[in-house]
Amino acid sequence: MKLALIGAGQRGMIYSEYASKTVEIVAVVEPNDNRRKVAADQFGIPRENQFQSVDEFYRLGKICDALIISSMDRDHYTQTMEALDLGYDILLEKPISPSPEECLRIQQKANEKGRKVIVCHVLRYTNFFAEIKKIIDSNELGKIITIQHNENVGNYHMAHSFVRGNWRNSDLASPIIMQKSCHDMDILAWLVDSDAKRISSYGDLTYFKEENAPANSADRCLDCKVAADCRFDARKAYLPIRGQWPATTISVDQTEEGLLKALETSPYGRCVYRSDNNVCDHQASIIEFKNGVTVTFNLSGFTNKMYRTLKIMCEHGEIRGDDSLNIIEVTRFTSNMSEQYEHTVIRPAAMNGGHNGGDTGLMIDFLDNLENEDSNSRSSIDRSVESHIMAYAAERARVTGTVIDIDHLKEELQETLRDSRSITMQR
């Protein structure tokens, strides 16, 4: 089995490192010279299979069995569509695309070509969420009535990825609810076992903007007179964690000198209050599913650590979970406040790999799907499109101040696809 890597950033390297234990990584496509060299050296990729652009790689035709596409969000569509034409199966980093129409076109072409596109919805593969799903499906607490779900982004993660980093601007990448929270939309639809009916959403970029910059601060941290008093000073963010994420994303050279050099010119050295970011730093959504379940989903960049918490309220009890602690609490309701209630604490089995083992589980599933024709992935393109439509609907609801009917939205998207196909046929 042979794979090629398109996009040798952090996520692409994680997936490739796991795959390389059992299959051969034969080519890399990466515009950044340093990252391309690191990938080539690590996987022993010959010079003739190291490419700066995907066009160079695709001109060779199909040279391996499957691709890992982990490039920037807005590159996914064209790269995936051409890969499908060449006959590749694909592991595709989320989001599929910032555009719901493009998501549907990828789904349609994958089905037409009989190719497998597996989306990196890693949460489905964690023991934590699998255990919650098992409890729900056992029906021991009856049907779900409502859910509170929080994605706690972490203030330092917010600053790194969504203020300074690649996903800071929706015009360059995706809205944050698409880029970060299509994971959560996917896991909610999976747990609830229903398509969404209606979505409303509210949020804004409130804090990370110039009006909140400290007095006498500068455009870049290395030039700032008040950096010592700012927790977002880039030196504080990256130098103490050399060799760890997120310092590893800003420079291949993880010496103090190498990091400081990167901070002189890269976006990661910019003041968080004076960047070109435009994505929300907080967003709250209300979702009604077709089976009657209601969900409140809260995305926030103002938390001390990165984790997800949820409370699932059922007919006969409730489930509380904190994935950072790897703890699930199940409580059965009682007849009165004095009666002793049944309370169970579950600690799912630990699994190696990022995202609480979700990265490992995803790669096991992907490689199994490549080897077994009849395998059906937990995060196939057919299953994953729903989460992206939900995320798109939430962002449209936020921007327009309206409640989005999902079926109406899907009809609108299908009409757009029919119109575009008609235009193509006329040509």
C-alpha cells in the first residue's frame, strides 16, 4: 500500500507518521521548503517525488493508492476533485470545504467514481465519545430531550490559530464554526442520531481587535514596550514550549534563535489586537433536530484550557462528560431531593494519539477501508457532509440574524448544483 501527502503541516504529518508504520509514503506536496524537506527526510521520499505544487504531482497521473490531503481549507476542493478524477481514494482534513456547494460536489463525484473519501472527524473515534454513544444507544436513560455542549477553545489556542494563525480570516480559510466546530456538529448529529431541522446562532469578534490593545503597544511583539505585561506576548506564547505544539508550527528550527527569527516576520509575531483576523472569538448556536432534540452549542476562545464538556439530559437521567478529564458521569433521576440517587463514574480506556486517541482511531479506520473493499467508514463523505451544512447554516444564521431551516437550505444548495450542471452541459 502506497500513499502520498499533500500538505505537510502538523495534521498531515501526524496522519502520515501513523500510516508510515504499515504503508509507504512515496510522495509529498508542500509549498514550504522547510516543511517539505522535513517530510521527505522523515519518510525517505526521493527527490523526484518531492513537489512544491499539486499540479506538478498530478501531472504524473496516479502513482499510489491513496492521498492524505491536509492543505489549507480553500485548496481542498480543486485538489480533491482532480484526485478523484485520477482514481485516488482520499483521507481529507476537515473542513471538506468552506463552501457547502463544494462539499456536495465532492460527495457527488466520489460516489460517481466509486472512490472513498474519508473526512478527519476524529472525535467519532475517541473512546470518550464512543462510550457516551453506547450509553445513549442502550436506552437505559430513555430518549435524549436536550443537550448542552461546549467547545472550550483555550485562550492561547484562540490567539495562535484564529487570531494570528492560518484560520484567522474567513476570507483566507473558513469561519471558525466551520473550521473548528464542524467536529462538534458532526458529533452532535451522531449522538442524537438525527438530521438537524433548524439553527439559529449569535456571536462576534469582541475582544481580539485594536480598540482593546494596551496603551503604547506595537504592531509586533518583539517591538512592543508593554509586552512584559501582556499574556499574549509571542515570546511568552512560544519560547517556553520549544519542541511542542504550537511552537512547532511556526518554525522548523526550534532553537530560541530560530523561533525569535520567525517571530520577526511571521504572523505569529503580530499583536493579537492588530492582526487581520475577522473570525468570531465566541459563538452560541441553538439547534433543533428532526427527532425533537434541542441543543445549545457554545464555542468560546475565553477558557483556560482546550477541552469539550457536555450535559445530555434524557427522560430518566443525565450524562455529563469532560474529555480533558476523560470522565463521564451518569446519574439516574429520583422521586425526590432526599432520595439517594444512582451515580456512576466512567473513565473510558485511554488510547494513544492526539485528540484523546481519535487520530489513531481515524487512521486505523482509513487504512482498513483501503484494504477492505466492503468497509464502511464512520466518517465517510456521505456521513460528514451533514455536519458541514449545519456549520454553514449556523454561520449564515449568525450573519443574517435569522433562523435557518435546514431542509430549505439543502433544497437551495441542490438547486444551485442543478443550475451549475445545466450551464456546464450547455457549454
